[in-house]
Amino acid sequence: MKRSLSAVLLAVAVLSSTAAIVGAAPKKSAPRVIENPVLRVEVTGKGKPMVFIPGLTCGGDVWNDAVAHYAGRYQCHVVTLGGFGGKPRFEGPFLDSARDSLLAYLKANRIDKPVIVGHSLGGVLAMELALATPDAIGPLVIIDALPFLGGAGDSTATEESAGKQMEGFRLMLRNQSQESYAAFQQQSPYLKGMVAPGPNYDRVVAWSVASDHATVGDAMYDISTRDLRARIGAIKSPMLVLGTWYGMKQYSTREATEATFRRQYKAAPRWTLAMADTARHFAMLDSPDWTWAQIDGFLAGAAVSAR
């Protein structure tokens, strides 16, 4: 995979920063924290490694319930990306820098064949990791993400046509003040369709407000214009894809949404789709029991097939 010089330099920076801190003795019962400009990782639990990557604007706290469920059986590596959830913005191409920094983190900490759990943007990064190092990545759990977001509503879309549509959106966010961006997020009808009303909705809004407006624009542009549909045929890891439709039911049906998932993932050699009944985009917050049951069953099957 061709990589920019900035991405390579970021990867080197991650290697040096993680190598310096990985041996530090953590406080009793406190998570071990590893941080650099691109990502922050909190490590808890023991067992097979499981990496949790949040979606757009979210901090690692979005995975608190997941860690509570899995830390007794897995070593949980919970990621927060730069520019999201209050972590400062980093310079460089967003998606490529995040991918290369995650790869460097896994290498520096000798994490082999981890389970990767990614939500939304994190699901795209999960596929990127499996494409970059197919023999070093374990099972993938992808929560409500598509290989080509820009083609979700138009099967004829290309990276170029998606780029033309998204460039104005990216510039709009870049030119906003942080205050104007935060005020819009607090009333955003888009967010209201992504998670059920209540404390979880309030948390999602708080993460969004705390995120850097320019980073949000760059990240949204990258995942909307990156087309992995054909390339995912090279992924060796088994994949569980959890899809949702309920939050967008005024625009589409369950059947149409499921058809989009199946069309976009058809090149993947080893994948399973499960559609949530009433969960919105944040399935792990809206329907945690259903989400953990799907993941547990998938990982049990993946473990058996690996023997």
C-alpha cells in the first residue's frame, strides 16, 4: 500500500512513543494509557487482545459497556483518535494517519491477530488494518459501517463523484468557528436519528461538541470518498457486520438497507450480516445485549474455525 511521507513519519513517532511507555508500571486497577498525537489507547483486562475503535467524533468512552462485558476474557485496547471527544487535533491525512498509527501501535506492542471492533468510521479503519496486514489481524466486528459510504445511496457513485459532493461539506466545517460548530451539534437532527433519546444521546452530543470541527470535516470526507468495495476481497479475517436501519426508517426500509449492506460487502470472502431490529446507528448503546450476543456467537465460531 502506498503511503504518504507524513503517514510514515507519524507511524515512526508512534513506534518511538509506545516503545518508551509500554513497560511503565500502571497504577493498581487503573487502565494503562498509551498516547501520542494521533491516538490515545487505554488498556484493561487480560487474555486475547481486542481493539475497540470508535466512530466519528466519539471518544473511547463509547466502549465503556463493551469493556465491562469483555475485560474478564480479553485484553481491551480502547482507542480515542486525535480531534475527537476532546483529544487535540493532529496534522496529516486523517484516515491514512489513523491507520498507520494503529498499525504501528500493534507492532510496537507485539499484538498479534487481535479482534478488531470498529463502529462506523472505526469499522472502515478495521477493514483498512486487515487490508494492510492481512496475516496479522484477527476477526473483525464492524458495527454499522460500509466499505464505501459515498455509495450508500447511489450504487453508481465513484470516489471522484463522492469527492465533488463532499468537498463543500468539508470546507463548510473548516470555515466554521468551533463555537458555531458546537452550537449546531447540540441541535443537530442528524444526531437525533443516530441514538435513542436519553443519557446515551446526551453523551454522543457531548463527544461531538468536544470534537474539533476541522477534524470532523476531514474524517467525514475521507470515509465518504474511500471505496473499499473491490479491495475487501483480499481480507483474510472473518467479519461480522452489524447493520442498523431503524434510525433512518423515514428514508428507507429494513429490506432496502439490508440490500445495500449485502451489495457493498459482496466481495468479502468470509462475512456474516446481522441486522438490528430497533437499534439506531449506535447499536452498542441502543441494544447492548443484542450486540454482545451477536459478537460472542461470532467469536466463538471464529475460535473453533481457527483450530
